[in-house]
Amino acid sequence: MKVIGIVDTTFARYDMASTAMDELEKTGTGFIFQRYTVPGIKDIPVAAKILFEDYNCDIVMAFGMPGPMPVDKISAQIASTGIMEVQLQEKKHIIEVFVHEDEAMDDNELSWLCDRRAREHALNVYYLLFDREKLTENAGMGLRQGFPDKGPAGSGHKH
């Protein structure tokens, strides 16, 4: 049984964690969740570390919603750096699922984007745990989580 760690924040304006868990449950079995909610994105790295060390998680999804101000962008970068450090220390993936508030034109688009990005990254987590070949099949295909895929550049030729 695999353990999927879920870290989310009270600062976010959408419950992406529940959306991702719903998508994972629709996709397959063989896992359980450990959820850890923190106040803001700078709290995510230590929560992920705790999930790996104290709850034996195999992978962690980290959900956050940085605001539109310059200080929010700095906080997001700090959080991302901390997330990278924990990944390297643990030798396990943390899938960062951040939706910046200013990525969307309005609350309706923001809600749609949060839902799509959470669901599409949930599939990435499932494939990392149970079917890595599926990710290899999609290498170089310009897939995006949330907004429409870009597709391969040129012919998209695979070697």
C-alpha cells in the first residue's frame, strides 16, 4: 500500500487537495492519504518532511496559492526552494501544485484552473507511483497542467 502525502494551506482560496484526492480515487487503488494542512506556502516544506519521515509517505503533493503581490511571488520562490531541498534530502518526489492568483482573469477561471491543475497533477502522481511508463510515453508532448496543452514543437519527433 502506497502512502500519498497531501499538504495544503488555509491561505489558498480553493481546496485543491480534495479535488486531487477525488481524482486519485477515480483513477485507481493501492494507496492511502495522509493530509497535513498548514497556514501558508512557506510552511509546506517542513510539512512535507514530516509526512515523509513520520508518516512514511511515498510521494507528496504540495498545494498552494500565492497571491498577486511581489511579496507573494517571493514567498512562492522560497517555498519552492524548500520543497526542492526536501525532495533531494528524501530522494522522493514532491509534486508542487501552485496556482498563482493572478494566473486567472476572475474567480470563475481561478476555480476552473485550480480544479484542472489539481486533477492533472493527481494523474502525474498516480503514474509516478504505479505506471512511470505512461509519463515516458508523453515525454516531449508539451503537456500542461491546467491551461491547454502546448503540444510538441515542430514535428514532435521522438528518437
